[in-house]
Amino acid sequence: MLNFILKRLGLAILVAFTVSLISFSLMFLSGDPAAALAGETASDQDVEAIRILYGFDRPMMVQYWEWLSNALMGDLGESYYFKLPVSSLIADRLQITMLLGLCGISFALLTAVPLGVAAAIRPNSIIDRVALFLSVAGQAMPSFWFGLILIVVFSIQLGWLPPSGTATWRHFIMPTIVLGYYAMPAIMRLTRAGMLEVLSSEYIRTARAKGASEFTVLFKHALRNAIIPVVSLAAVQMGFMLGGSIVVESIFALHGAGYLAWESIARNDLPTVQALILVFSLFYIIFTFLSDVLNAWLDPRMRTG
Amino acid sequence: MSDLTTTMKPDPMLEAIVGPTPGQMLRKRIFGHQGLMIGVVVLAILVLVAIFAPLLAPHDPYAQSLMARMKPPVFLGGTWEYPLGTDHLGRDYLSRLIYGARVSLLIGAVAATISGVIGTAMGVAAGYFGGKVDAVVTYLINVRLAMPVVLVALAVVAILGGSLQVVIVVLGLLLWDRFAVVMRSSTLQVRGREYVAAAKAVGCSTPRILMSEIMPNIANNLIVVMTLEMAHAILLEAALSFLGLGVQPPTPSWGLMVSEGKNMMLFEPWMVLIPGAVLFVLVLAINLMGDGLRDVTAPENRS
Amino acid sequence: MSTPLLSVKDLTIDIPVGGGTLNAVRGIDFDLNRGETLCIVGESGSGKSLTSLALMGLLGGKIKPTATQMEFDGIDLTKANNRTMRTLRGDRMAMIFQEPMTSLNPAFTIGNQLMEALLLHRNVGKEAARARAIELLEKVGITAAASRLSQYPHQLSGGLRQRVMIAMALMCEPELIIADEPTTALDVTIQAQILRLLVDLGREMNMAMILITHDLGVVARVADKVAVMYAGELVETGSAKEVFNAPMHPYTRGLLRCIPQPGKTERGARLGTIPGIVPNLVGGITGCPFRTRCDQAVEACRTDIPHRNPVENHRFRCVHETGHRTAETTV
């Protein structure tokens, strides 16, 4: 178990470094960052001054090293647009995104797991068909469109929910549904498939042969085994959701990190964009690492192996 | 003894019970699969619409008309001149939708092909050679998965400038992860089969084994992932264009149409509903086809 | 003779499949008394396992067995609801499966799974269940039984897992135990041990046992009664002595030719084989299902086959009165 965790941690750190390298090199994708920063009307002297001011004249590896060592200390540079430290800017905005992500994944799990279990218990029943329909529709639904439809129906037509902002919990209902519905189909399908597979396994027959009640069979013997892969999928989806929050936050005008990313990209605020890519990646890496550890702990074959 | 041999002949009555051939059963499964058939038919119609767009579109999708701005669709009291109304620049909505099918399908097909080539090469190499190759590919997949797709795509497209080609290439370079994961595990399964060992035993070269033993046996999974990633690419393009950082106006992209309609949403919700619904139907059709193909070719269905 | 513990008449199992109905088990009869061992032999796909699952009420959702009679100690199993079946299963009738590697739940400890069997049916505390689990693990020959309770299935070998399965089946001292090829998945070297153990424990606890196998060597050693199954029918049933000494059905004779028998098989002589394969059971079979492989087959085999009962406790189904083609039955 310890061996597994160390190995997995090594991979996570290696991946984190690679991602940092990639997000750093984004800066140089456009060619000359100094020219981009100075703007189209700047003279050559201005560009040169900026180049020296921001240190773009030094070798790339030196710049990367400086950026990385600063980043490790929590200093992610200064936003070109806000003229503020990127780290405090992100920390400020991240709360909303994290809250949204947590609400989204909870919504997804609370709908997908019961639905998946119910569908697996009675394959081809009405509930299975409803679950299948919801998941097929969910996978094809463009989330920005879904969000707009919700606004049209619940804010404009019915006037039940506020269309944008973060003032109250009611502002979070529609964003949660949109973000959660994005993750729901995969979780539902995996739960259903896992339960179906487990329910046809021989140890379930053994449990029935013992005289266990259907409830015990389903919720003690089956779900315990079927839920293991769902845990890691949920972590992966949570990582994707934070990255995907950019669309939802822009529709509902939630001023979270995703919204910040959208603004910063539009404003060519590269240090902020770099830092956001790094932060979102790190969250994904941490979530998947933790879920792998949790998974290993849930599965006795891994725990004692 | 002589009558013994005659009575040992297969009984004709039992012969009659022999089931259908595998080919017949596959055909029956394909045509009996509702989702697959719906997906294929809808997709085929949309592909035909895209191909014959110039013949089908009633107007030029780029032609603006200040006199005919924001005309409602027929079912909301409009005229047959503009069956689905016009947008804020007076462009015919139906024509823009028809040409938009070209954009979506082109992006989906080309991006999925680019990622398919990258991901399949990586996945098959990792699965077949194992060891260090596998470790490197697994690490690359992890790196790729850690990067937030929408954010990276947005940033790169913003830096390089939004055009159809840039969007296609960026999506193609970003969406190979599922190909690599699925092809890796399929290859791992196939690699251990007896016919691969047999091919090695008779001295086939590695490329030959990969092309004629491995690939044909994982092709069905490849096709399934291909369709699903095509849907994924179409959705992502629409999202990028919706955020204003994908395909640039005046190209008729469905995502862009939703984005343009958003400003009028309060009074003319159909401007958002129609392009989104078409996008939904296209992606739904592709997904139904992909899921159907998976069901039909899944080994557990081969009885 | 007292009333049998288990009595089955005309048990039929139909499975709906893609191309029609699979008539997997077609009207079989047998009785079993307390303390008796019945061996059901036959090839793969002959319906042996389905028969045992039907007795336990463990056939999957859509498969409904029918029978004119299926009674366990006076309880009509055809009419028993889920609740009744649940109270019987694990308590009065227990089952041991073929695959010890997959028959135990990987997520729970051996102790948890053993104790569960007792806790479900007896009003006892955890300590008593634990003590019973240890007692039975020792009985099935597992050393350091107490420390095994906290282990997980994957930590045990196949042979040990099958011993655990046997212990689990015995937790409530059932009156009937059904063992579906309990040793097929094990190493040859421990097959005999496990089987011996099972049979000895069965005798010791005076349990009735149905042992499903395709290993005739096993049958010869442990069976009181033998039932030979072919393509969903019992082609021959009888006491082990009768069936082995005077096999009547051509299929039984064919099976016996496939194994060496001391005193009968010559050294170096080739063992027999039965050519052909089991027929497809989808969509109704009339006549004798074995006729396509039978060296005694005649035209009359296509029609209904009579039940024959030459001596007490010995029945078989064949158009030939003796199981051999004679001048009068050859048409």
C-alpha cells in the first residue's frame, strides 16, 4: 500500500512539473511576449524596455526556473491587467469555483448513483429507460445551451430564479444543475454497468444462497464493490468540472476562477492564464491522486497487497 | 454394421435447428438496434444537408439585409421567405444553420481523425511493447488529462487567432487521450491471444503483426471512440465559439449563433433555442451511433 | 420407506433466448432421502447446474422453472415465495459452487462472510457466530482458524477458499447440501481431498447431498444414487450399484467406456469416446436427444421415448427394452 502511494505520488509530481512547463511555454506560443504585452502601437524602444523590465531577454530555461521557484513559494507573478499578484487574485475567485464544483459533483452523485443502481436492478424497466434517456441526452447537451434554456424558462418566463450573480444560494441552483448534469451521464453509466456486472457475479449468488435478503445483497454485497470505480470517476469528473466551470461561470456571470480565466484570455493577461491552467491542473492531479489512494484503501486486494 | 453407419448420419430434424450464421446475426443486431438506426439515419441526413448546402439553402448565409432583421420563424408568425427567421444582421437563419452543419461536421471529422492517429499510435505502442514505452505513454496521458481542455484550447486559440484551421488543429492535438486509453487496453487484451503468439512463432515482423493481427481486432473499439470523440470535438468547438474565442464571425458556426442570439434572448428566445437544438440533435445522433456500435460489436453480445 | 426429503417430478426449465426458447431441462424426476448422496452426471450444458439452481430458487429473474412436484420436507418449492425460500436457503439447504475464486465477496473478510451465514438465520450474537465460524474452519481442516477470520478471499488459495465455502455452507447444519462441481476448478492434487472432506462431513452430519459432476470416478466412490443427464433429460437413474454394474442406456454405457475400470478395461486398450456434440436445445426437441450420437439409434427414436423400470430403483428412457437394439426394435 505504502509502495503504491509513493509510486503514485511520484507520477503526480512528475505530471505536475510537466504541466507547469507546458503552461509556462504558452507565454512564448505567440512569438514575442514583450511585443504582445506592449501592444500594437508601441515603438521598438518601448518593446525593448518591456522586454528588459519583464526579463524576457534572458534564456527561457532561466525564466522558467525563476517562474517555477516563485510559483512554489506561492508567487505566480503579477496580472498584466489588474496589476495585482495573480495568486491573491486566484485565491479570491477560487472560492466560488470550488463551491460550484462541490455543489455540481454532489448533485451529479446524488442523482446518478441512485438512478444507476435502480436501473441495474431492473434492466429494461421504465426507470432504466428514463436513466438511459437522461444520460444520452446529457452527453449530447451543450452545457452553454442548457444553461441558457434554464435562464429562459426559470428566470425569464417563470421568474423563479435569478439569472446571474452569486448573492444567495438561489443563484447557485441553475449553475449547479448545469455543471452537475455535465458529469452525471458518465457516473450513471458506470454505476449501472458496475452494478450489473457485480449482480451477475458468483459471490452475489453465494450471498443469495446464504439466504440474504435482497436489500442486504444489493446494498452490502453489490454496491460496496460497484462503487469503487465510481469514486475515481467522480474525482476525475470533479477535476474536469473545475476546468469546465469556465462555460458555466460565463453564462451565469459567477465571478469565479473560470470567469477570471475567460476575462484574462480575452484581455491577453498571460500570467493569469498561465497560473489558472497550472492551478486547475494541480487540482485535477490532487483529486485523482487522493481518489487513487482512497480507491486502494477501499479495495482490500490493494490495501493488503 | 452397415445399418449402423446409416443411422449415424446427422438427423435432419436436428439439423433444422441449427442457428443463423454470424453474419446474419450481426446484421440482425445492427438493424434491431433502435438507437443505432436512429443515430445513423439522422447523421446521414445531416451529412447530406452539409454536402448539398448550396442547393438546399434558400439564401446566402452571409448576405445581410437591414430591412429584414430579426424576422421571427414561420411558427412564430413569420413568413416562408425566411422559414426560421433572420438574425440581428438580417441573415437567413435556416441558411446559416445549413452551412453551420458543414462547420460542425468538418471540425468533428478532422479533429477526431487527427487525435485518432495520435492516440492510436500511442495506445497501440504502449499496449504492444509495454515496459518503458507503456510508462511513457501512461505519463503523457496523465499530463494530457491534467490539463483543462476548454481553458487550454481557449488560451491557445486566443493566442494564435481564431480560425477554422486553428480550432481544428488545437482540438485534434488535445482530444487524443481517450483513443490512447482505449487502444492501449484493447491492444493489451489482444496481445495475449494465441493468434498473435502464432504470428510471432512463424516469424512475422512486428509491423506486420501490428497491422494484420492487432489492428483488425481492435478496429471496432477505434470506430466507437472515433464517433464519441467526434461528438466531443463538435461540442467543444461550439463552446469555444460560444465564448467568442473559437471560430470567428461571420462564419456560420452553431455555437456562435447561440452566442449572438444570447443578447436577444430576453425577447427572442428562439434565436438561442434553434441553433442549440440542431447542435444537440447532431451530437445526440453521433453518440447514439457510437453507443450502438459498441453494443453491436461488444464481445459479450456474440453468443 | 419414509417420505423423501426432496422430491422432484417433471421439472422443466425454459430459458427465453434470442432465437426462441431454450428447453434446458425437460421434465426430470428424482427423489432424495435424508443422509443420501445423489450424483448427477452429464456433459457441460446438459442442465445439471440449472437443476440445482432451480432447487435453490436461484435461477435468474426471467427463468421460471415449472414442475408438477418439487417438495423439500413437505414444503412446496414451486409455490414458495421469496421470503420462504430465503429462510430455507443457507439454513436448511445450502449450496457450494464450482468457482471458489469468484464465489467469495472480495470486499469482505472471510469471518464476516462466514458469520453472516449464521447471523441471517439464528438469533445469536456475534461472539457465538465467531466461535461457530472458527469451529467449522477447523472442521474443514484450516489451520490457525481464528487468524483466518480477518483475512480477505484474495489472500487464500483456491483450495482454501473452497474449504471456506464448505464451512460457510455448513454454518447452519443444513439438511440438504448441493455441490455443483465443487472440485472442477481446483488442482488435481487437492480435488480428492476436498471431495473426501465434503462427503465425510456430509455423513457425519447426516446431510442429504446432491453432487453435480462430470467425473464418473468420483461418482463411483461416493454416490448412493446416480442420475445421468443428457441434453436436459435424465436418461438413467438408479442406485449407484445398479447403474455401474448394469448400465442400461446407451449414453451411460458410452460414458462408462470413457473411464478405465479395474478388472474390465484391458491394459493398453483404447478408452471409448462418444462421437458428436450435444444438440442445440433451442426450439423443441422430439424423440430421444441422444439419437444423433447413438450407436443403437433406430427410426423409432424420433418418437416419444418410454420410461423403463426393469428393477426397483433403476429407471431409464430408451426405445429398446434392454438399451440394446434387437431384431424386433430395428425397423
